Amino acid sequence: MTEAEAVVVGVRVRPFQEREIQNNSMLCISMSQKSTSIFDSAGKDTMFTFDESFWSHDGYEDDGTGYLRPKRGSNYVDQKYVFNTFGKRVLDNAWNGYHCCLFAYGQTGSGKSYSMVGYGNNKGIVPISCEEIFRRIANDDSGNSYEVLVSAIEIYNEAVQDLLIPVEQRPRKGFEIRESKILGVYIDGITKRPVESYKAIHDTIEEATTHRTVGSTLMNATSSRAHTVLIIEFKTVTSCSTRVSMINLVDLAGSEKVKQTGAEGERMKEGAMINKSLSTLGNCIEKLAEKSTNPKKAVLVPYRESKLTRLLQNALGGSSKTIMICALSPASSNYEETLSTLRYADRAKKIKNKAVVNENPQEKLMRELLDENQKLKEMIQSLGAGRVDARTFEDLGRKQREIAEAEAALKDMQKTFQEKLEEDRQRQGELRRRGTVVNPMVPMIVNLNQDPQLQGRVKHYFPAGKTLIGCNKQDESESESEASDLDRDSDEESDDLPVPDINMLGRGMQRLHASVENASDGRCILRALNGEAAQATCLNGMTLDRMLEMDAKKCPRTRVDDGFVLVHADRLIFGPCYFVFVQPNICSAEVLIASGEADFTTAQMEEMREKRSATEKRIRQSLYSPCMVLPGLEDAQHFEQMQEMQKELEQVKRTLQLKEQVLRAKEDEVEELRRELALLRNPGERLDEMLYAGHSKVSLAIDNTFEEALAQLSAVEAMLTSCAPRGDSPKKKSLTS
């Protein structure tokens, strides 16, 4: 009898993020061998023990290629060590014929995707595992043959989607998770792509990544908004037997708190669905742990309450060898979430599964098909004998469906691997003819993030022609506020708008926001599609509406009508989303980001400088424009109050002008003294020092006076803005009238 084996659990702590450093967060995690301790604000510690505790917080250096390796004498755990500890164990289990599962769990931005996928030269478990599979196959001289099939799915808002199918061709409600006595739990209709090399599986993963649902939050600009699962079906054919192993590599969406992430509207709904599925996963782990510690007790495990737990049913409580990596934030500001993750992991290690070698699946399927066919014949005979009721009809329909699905699976199994490869080549060729498959050498934008581990994760390509960028689904808060102002005709008109090719969500994004035209001459031209979009779109920190107002000769980018030609390494901001424009024929996105030529901090600083410059320019204009009315303050209802404040503003301006005249007079006086002293025959070095010191004091006084004046003006402007009307009024009257 197979002995039960516990789930293997490890935890890994990442470095501080820039946001946590700015918030003066303290380190609340310590590790010693396999033990992990967490400290609260009072210094009280709680200790946990796991199979592995990976310290990846500090003690690392760049080896010159972008790979982060441990410094001499440090405890830093790099990507290779994590793979050799956990990833290699997954492959060993698969090679021996066991089903196996590895999944990463943790708070949003805690580093799950870094451990699973990695970035740049810091490859994670998934790409290293794929590379290792084909390395082992190439080095095997036993005469065995191997077949590898790959599927990639995501669970987004409780809908299962196939990442190897273009978005426009997917069923709206997603694919169904079914269960039968013959096939077990499976996803009906997903793509199983045969791959024969590491390049083929790498290209397949890249294709799936481009289709992945990624949203934007303040906490993590590429926070995964969906659970993603890479399924590798690994078949070993020997002279006397066939073994099939299912390898499930799961990157769970991060748990999050609304207050910390700043999510609202559609983002909040997504977060609620994520937290619900993770909560169900926690309940299943708790029940399975209870069942393992007390086998005689009848425990109901709520697998069916979530698509995620339904899919992981075999991995959690079936015949699979399972490994779990929990990603931890080291910051004291995330103490509660990190403690919750540690408790989650502590419960998971109590689960025990009985894994078995999966031999001759085709023979087993044929045997079960014969049994089910016999049962179906008996049911049909009972119908002929007149013993019919509603339940019999229902069972008959279910049996027929199960047999049809099993026959389809058997037919697929009977195909040779070469036949499957040829079918896939034909399908890929058809997609290329339709233009569905994107050439990775076309221009693209790649995401930037304050966490270096998350930069370069999202790529949007610009094939020949025009690519629309927009928000396919408005945030709930924005759509509700706009609904009261739009009539039925405008709603129908918005329904007729084309669907954007690139969907971005976040405050400031419009339904049709911008377009990028990949022209025949190789230039990519960026255009904003309306005024609000131009204000929420930045090119190297400068908003497009401001660039459109500039003289063409002074504009920092070549202007084509109402658009601008993009240059390699240009920083782009669409609403809250930061990107860098990449021309792969110049250099790859990975090299561009690794070199530091494009990063999140640079893009953010550019935006802040431009905003500050625009604000200062507006204040200076208001100083010398007494009749200028600030935006939003022209409502007739507040006319008298605004008129009084306008008078106060003019008085401040007059005072500033008088002070400026006095300061100019003092400047003239100083200049006169300088000329007189220069005429003296014996000024001496000491006299020169006194002269320049006096001049510096006067200049400092001038600067201070201007700063005080600007501060007063900003205060008055803030008072005016606070009195601005919140709703549109039918009667409006300008202060200048």
C-alpha cells in the first residue's frame, strides 16, 4: 500500500520595495535554517518551521549579466538554489511517473511571480523546468521516447480561460471544469499543444503571457489579476509500458486589502473574487489538514465552492506530489498579511497525499469505457421494459455525454506524437495567415514597475497598421458618475465603438484612449483620441495636450499631424500605467531594462518635473493676468464670493508688484555701490569679500520674498478651488463679464 506523503512547504522573503523604503518600514522577518520568525511592533516574535526557509532579502550582487547571486559569506538564496531545492524535485517526480503540482501563494507584490517565472537572466522555476525537461530528454540514451504537451489557463473572475486561444475567440463565460468517473476532473475543450524543443515551449509560454489578464493597482502595477496554471503533460513510452505525468505549475493571484492597493470599481470586484477563491483554498487546506490528522473523522472538503480549488482538487487531496512556495513581504507595514501567509503555509504542511505511478492510461481508459458502455446498455434495456422516470432519463444523458468525452480522449491518445505536431503546425500556419500570431520582432511597449522584479512582465505589440489602446470596461466609479449625464442615444453610440486591441484599466483611461500606427516606413506614431486622453497620456513625462500646443520646431518629438513619432526607449504613461517603447531590432526589452536606460523611477520623475513646471507656469500667468478666471470657478451661483476673492487676489498681486519694484531699486543701489567701489584705488581683498557677501544677502532676500509671494498666491488659489461648484449649473457667468 502506498504510504501517504505530506505536502512540501517552503517560504521565501524578498527585498524591500522602493515604496516600503519611502514609508520607513522596518524588517519584521528573520530566518535560521528551516525556521522563520515574524516580529510585531512590540518586538514579540512568532516562529514557524517549514521544509525550507529561503532568505532572499539582502546579501546579493549583480554578476555583470543582470543575474543576482549571493555575496561571499551571505545567506542569500538565488533562483538556481530555489530550483535545485524544489523545481528539480518536481521534475524527478514527473520522471518517475507521478502527478505533481507546485504552486506559489502570497500577498500582492510579495514575489510569487519572481519565484515562478522570474525576470531577465533571473529565470524562475517555470522556464528552468522547461529547459531541464528537454536537456534530460536529449541526454537520455535508454531508447525510451518522450512526448510533451503544454496547456496554459487562467482563472479570472471565476471564469476559466485558455491562454493559448486569442482573446476574441474565447467563449465569454469561459471553459467548463467537468468531472467524470473515467477522466476525473478536467477542463473541457482547452488546447493541448505538442512541443518538441525548449524553444517551442518557451514561445508557447510567451504567447500565453501576452494573453494574460493583468490589471493595475497602486500597490503593484502589474499585479496578476488572475490565477494562472501551466499544465505540462509528460509521457514516457518504454518498450513495455507507458507512463503519463501531469505537472501543474500554479501562479496564484495575490491576496490584497482594498485600503493598501487603492483598488476601486472593477478592480475592487476583481480583488473580491481573488480573495474569495483564496479563502476557499484556505478552507480546503484547513479541512484537508484536519482530515490528515484525524483520518477516521468524516470531513467535507469544499472543493466545489471555487473554480480554483476544483482544478487543484487532485493536487491538494488526491494522488499528486505537491510543493507549495509562500512568498513573504519583509516590511512591518505588511505584518498582518505576512503572518496570515505563514499560518496558511503552516496548515498546508499537515496535508498528506497518496501518490501513485500512472501507468498505461490508454489501457485503463479503454477498460473503463467498456464498463460504462455495458452500464449504458443496461439503462437502454430498462427503457425498453417500461421502467422509465425523470432520473433515469437524466442519468442516461449524463452517461452518453461521459462516454462521448471519453471516446474523444481515447481518439486523441491513439494519435501519434508526430501527428499531433503536424496538426499544430497547420493550426499555427492558419493563424499566421489570419494575422493572429504576433511576430516578437515588431515594435512593442513593455511595462515599468517600482519593483524591479515586476518590470518587463507585460508586453503589448504593435503589428503593421493601427493598434487601439483603451479601457474596454470603465471603472465602476467613473461609469456611474457618467451615466447620469449620458442619454440613451449616447449609450447606443458607445456600444458601436470598436473594441480596443490593448485593454488597460485604471483612473484616467478612456474607452478609446490612444492609437499607435505602425506605418509602412517603419515609424510608430502615437495619437491621443480625445482631449481627456491627451491629458492622461505622457510621452517622456510631458502630456500630449501640452506637446500639441507647442511649436513644431520646439517639440521634443517629430510631429505628424496630431501624432508624435516614437523613439526607442521613450517612456509612455497611459493613465496609471507606465511603459517603455521598444524597437527589438535595436535591442531587446530585457537588455534595455537591465542596462538601467529605462526604469520606473526615471519615468515617474519625468512626470513629476513636467507637472511642477506646468503648475509654476500657470501661477506666473495668473500673476500678470488680473482678469484670468481659474478653471471651475465661473459658476454664477458663487459669483459674489468669487468676486471678493478675486479682489483679494488682485490686492496680493499689487503688493507683490510693489515689493518687486522695491527689490529692483535695491538691486540698482547695490550695482551703483559696486561701480563706486571699483573706482577706489586700494579696495583690498577683504573689501571685495564684503562687497560680494552683501550682494549675496540682497539676492537671498529677493529669493525669499518671491518664495513667500508664491506661497501666498498658492494659498489663495487653493481657497478659490475649494469654492468651485461640484455640479454643472445651467446658469454660468464669467468673472470677466
